[in-house]
Amino acid sequence: MIHELRIYHCAPGRLPALHERFQTITLKFWEKYEIRPVGFWTTLIGPSNQSLTYMLQWDSLAERETKWNAFSTDPEWVAKRAETEAHAIIVERIENQILTPTAYSALR
């Protein structure tokens, strides 16, 4: 089991648009491709309150590559994402890490 930690740094004032896109669009596509989110967080104390941090769970890097590529190239997803950014960009920058648990981790 591996986990993917992703941090989406939003353009100023665009975090609500990102929340809306996840709630009404993205999660439906993830369900279609069996992408498993572990959780979603916003920053209460830290360098910026304009970011969304989330974690995904994968069985392997191969599973991640197959499912993420299928999702990210889905023509309907690409169109819906473009619609949500028609008047302004939402995400300025993405940080991404693939994590493997230690022997003493509660999540394995």
C-alpha cells in the first residue's frame, strides 16, 4: 500500500471554486475510476489558507499510473475542468509526493 499526498495551491480567492469542483465534479470521476481518497484538509495554521491538501490510497505505483492517467485524460473530465476555469485559473501550483509507510505506521 502506498499513499499519495497532493497539495493544490490556489490562486487568491479561488479555494471555494476548488471545493465546489471536488464536491460536484471530481469525486464522481474518481468513483468512476476507483480512485480512493483517504481525506481532504485545508490549512488552519500555516503559510497559506488558500490550499487544499489531500491523500489518495493506492495498491501500487502501477495502479496509480493506470487509474490516474485514465482519469486525467478522460475527455469529459478535461472539458468539465476547463469549464470551471473559463473565467479564471483555480490552481496555481501542485505539490505531489508518493509515500510508503514505515513498519510502525498506523496506515499501511
